[in-house]
Amino acid sequence: MAKALHTHPQAREGDDNSIGSLVDAHGLLTPEAERDAAVSDDQLRELYRMMVICRRLDQEGLNLQRQGELGLWGPYVGHEAAQVGAALAMESTDWIFPYYRDFAMAVCRGIDPGNILTIFRGLTHGAWNPYEYRFAPFIIPVGTQVPHAVGFAVGCKFDHEQTAVLVGFGEGATSTGDWHEAMNFAGVFQAPVVFLCENNQWAISVPVEEQIAGRIVDRAAGYGFPGVRVDGTDVLTVYAVVRAAAQHARQGHGPVLVESVAYRLQAHTTSDDPTRYRTDADLDPWKGSDKDPIERCAERLRQRNAYDDTFAVAVAQEAEERASAMRQTLVAARPPHPESVFDLVFANPPASLMRERDEFTSSLEQGGAE
Amino acid sequence: MTGVTLGKALNLALHDALQSDSRVVMFGEDVGNLGGVFRVTDGLQEEFGRERVFNTPLAEATIAALALGMAMKGFRPVAEMQFDAFSYPSFQQVTSNIAKYHTRTGGAVNMQLVIRIPYGGNIGAIEQHSESPETYYAHTAGLKVVTPSTPADAYGLLLGAIKDPDPVIFLEPKARYWMRQDIDIPAPPLPLDRAQVVREGRDATLIAYGPTVQTALLAAEQGESEGVSLEVVDLRSLSPLDMDTLAASVRKTRRAVVVHEAPVFMGLGAEIVAQLMHDLFDVLEAPIERVGNATIPYPPSRFEKLFLPDADRILEAVDRTREY
């Protein structure tokens, strides 16, 4: 009988977990691993800078929604370390497949945040070219983007590229069939995927203990590859662990699951009302500076003597400017001609669809003439 | 090539596509050294290797999603679903992601992929092996849906589907896998949006596709012996519909019967009838008839033939249009 086709038998043991040993029982980078990671002061300052900018953009997104400029906003405050740490850990040649909350990852990839917001203003379904930023579109049906990343990564492997593919999702996604299938396929094909679970402990109103029995991180072993659970409020840990996981994937050792544990400090989206299912007291353990990704990063920088007021003020100033620029871009964005929706359905559209477009256009023109 | 079955014609098309384009890959359940449960991929893994033709785990949603990801990476995936009713776990990926991805990326990413699905009944099988899910797919914007009725069309349409830059649901009439025909290969790909008049006639048009085209031709033959001249149009493409070809035929015959295995209720015939009634209201001599299944789960195979279109039911429908 033929052997399994795409596996390296030696890499199929879930207990081969050198990446797991990077962190201690609290999910924090061990002193040894921190030394080996050799993250420079400048790199840590960059992580800090992007987290401050992204938090300010998140606040601006919320403001814009409340002011009626956006139909919807999905806040990511509390996720800054996970998203910025993971996005900056990937090489520019790597790919990222985000879920809908991964706005900060998109910003880290250089996509203009004002353009991204045009999706939530109802102007477009697609605001960037994925090939330009190596950043796939936000996917709304929960968990369904996870196997896309696996397919793309299998392609990278077949093309003999040294490319890793990061896929983001929440803990709720780990209940979906697509997530389990994707984990299994990734294990079987030894696909170069980094699965990043942003466990914020809430899937809209459902708390993690009603979502999951056991630990998400432990599921990796069942699919034959390593998993590591990290403190998702410590950007240095996320950065170092995801970087190691991506390297592991790029070198052909197969996938890694990284479970980043933090807390969703805001509503699921602006359409949500968290007062119906949780209290302020629930948030208290996560509100202190010891759980704040930005404060923690500042503290690490202070310990390195790499943080001062000049730096902090400059970053804050830049964040203000970028929030303002995002607002201006959004408000200035003109809707495309409605007719354009017909042109984006197919690469090679059938004549019947073009006739529908022409009928639509002429009915618009007639309507305008009345 | 003489006596080529429809299944073999598909195999030859896959072979030629794999050979002429190194980016074509083929995967699904049991498509490796088994050659698929219908042997459509027979010998392909052996010839092209395990990175071109490969088995996947048994999970249809991710088979579809794998096609999406690989298409995005620049491959031209051909994914196989084992049976019609086994394609449903992939429905979310197909309708929510594959069909919408071109739009969702502002037109930057093409979903150049094919999902092959054997469909239809009349093989004495259990219910999940006999369904006709075409309307689900045809109703979804962003998908093209085609189905061949002969070995020659199977070859040409599959090549056309693989070359097309958009996602194509390729429905294979499994009851016709063993139908034989002499075909010329290699042959050029067929266009994906054209119906074909497969028999000329004067008195009424039979509109059929996939497995029912041969049934319609049989009915036309029988009709001729009874003095009724029937035209038969093979849709080939279920989305888009080639209404120009249909309208030209019905303009001539002034009567029509749509034939499919799927339930009549909300079936493809409903759309065809609506469009013909709208465009040819003044020309039609009678309401257009539909022949298809009742609104029931696929019946037990021992009496499936009572629910499948046959020549008698088709000719009865023709009579109704002539006696109106």
C-alpha cells in the first residue's frame, strides 16, 4: 500500500514542541528564549509604536461609527499585542489570511486604514489587492478563512518557496468544522501555516467556557503538530513565538498553532450590547496596566532604558495624525458607480450579465431624468 | 478515438490539461491510485505524480477551500466531489467564499478553479448518490455551471472549464459515464456559455441538459415515428443560460418542454419558462411544460424510474402543448 503522501513521519509527533518551550507556564517568553530571540530595542520600539497607532485607529473607528460615518465597527482593543506582534513577526514575503477583527494586521501590512474602512462604510466589498500586500481579504463567515490559508500554503510548498502563511481567527472559530478540517489538512500536507488563535474569551455573548472543553492549544497535538499558548498581552512574546513558528513552517517542518490569550475589552461590534451578558466586574482583571499590551511594552522598554517621554510623545503625536488622516480618507472616499458591481463578479463575464448591467444602467439614467 | 465513454473522455480532458499546463492540479477523495470511485482520474496520479494528482482527507468543505487557496496561489485546481449530496458540506465555501472572492478582492484575485460533481440518478443507488443539486449552484452569482451530455462535450467542456478564469461547477451526469461515442481528440475547449441544438424539429422544442438529453433524443425519435417533429436543445451551460439559442428554437417551434431530473418546483425549468414566456409571449401557442421530479426526497431506487423523465412523460407533455 502507498504511504501517506505529503507527510514527514518524523514531523508528525505532536509532542515535538520546541516552540512550546519558548514560553513558561504563564505563556511568557522565558529569559533564555528572550535572549535567543535577540529582539533589538528598535524592534521593540517599533512594536510599541504600531500598537499605539493601531489602538488610536481603533478608537477612531469607534468614533466614526458613533458619528454615523461607518455602518459597523469591530473594536480590537486588547488584541494589539496579538495582531501587531504577529503581523510584524512575519517576513514581507510571507502571507497573512486575516479574520474580520485583524484590522491592526492590515495596518501593519501597509494598507491605508482609511481605504479599509470603506468596507464598513458600505462603499465596497474589496478595498485592497491581496497580491500587493500579501494580505487576503477579511472573511466574515467564522473560521472559513482558515482552510484558505492551508490551500495557499500547500501551493507555496508545491512551488518550493520559503513562504509561511499566517491565519488569524478567534476562539469561537475553533468550534467550526472548517477549522478542524483545516488543522487536519495542514497536518497531513505539512503545510507551512501558522495558526494564530486570538482567544479573547468571548464569541459575541458566549464565553470561552461555554465554547470549548479543554484547551485550544492542546488540539494541535491531535493534528500532529506543535501548539503553544502565549500571553496575548505581551507583544514581545507574541512576536518572538510567531517569528519562530513562521521560521519552523518556512523550513519545511509543518504547521504550528499559537493560542494567544487576551481579553475582548469592547463589544463584539458596535451592533452588540455586552451589558446583556457581562458586567464591568468581569473586565476588572483585564483592565490593569499589567494586562495592557501597550503599558507592558512600555515597561519592557523602560527596563531596557529604551523609552522616554520624547519617544512616547512622538508616537502619540503620530497616532493622532494617522487617525486624522484615516478619517479624512474615509470621509473623502467617493462611492464607485453602482454599475461597477457588475464588473467585479467575473473575470470573464457572460454576455447575459453584461445585459443585466446595461438594463440597470439605463434604468438609473431614466430614473435620474425624471 | 472510437467508443470512448463519457467517463473516459473526462479522464482524457484531465490528462490533456495536466499535460499542457503545469499549474493544473487535481485532487479529492480517492482520486489517487484508485482513480476515483468512477475511475475518472484513472492513471493520472501515476503519470503526473503526487503533487499534481492527490488524495485529500475526507472533508468536502476544505477540499473546496483548498481549491480557493491554491487558485489564489496561481494553480488551476480541479477538485472532485465524490457524489452530488456529498458536495453540501462545501456549500458555504463555494457560495460564500469561492463565488464572492473576485468581488471581495476588487477583481484582483481570480478563482480559476473547477469543482467536479457527479450528479443525477438512474443508477439504482441510494438517495445521496442520485440527487440533482444544480439549482443551488446556478442560483449563486459568481459561479458558472456547466454539464455535458456526451463524451465529446465532456472533453471539450471540461477543458473549457479549466481554462476559464472563473469558478466553474462542472456537473457530470453519472448515469451517462458509460455512454460511448467516437470522438476526435485532442479537440479545442468548448465555450462555457452556449447551448446546442442537437436535433432539429418543427413542432416543439425539448430543452434538456446532462442526463436528460439522451432521454429527450429518444423521445424525439419516438415522436418522429408518431408523426411529431421535435427539436432538442442541450443547454450545456446552466449558468449563464444561453437564452438566445433557446429563444431562436422556440420562436420556430412555438412550443416547448423543459426536461430535468431535479424537482420541477423551483427547478431550472422555472427560470427558463419565465424568460421564454416573457420574451416570446406573442409567439407561444401553449404554456411551456416541465417534466421533472416531484417535490420529494430522491425516491428509493426500486421505483426511481417512475419519477425520472422518460420518453413517454416527455411525449405526454408535448401532447399537452399541442392540444392546448
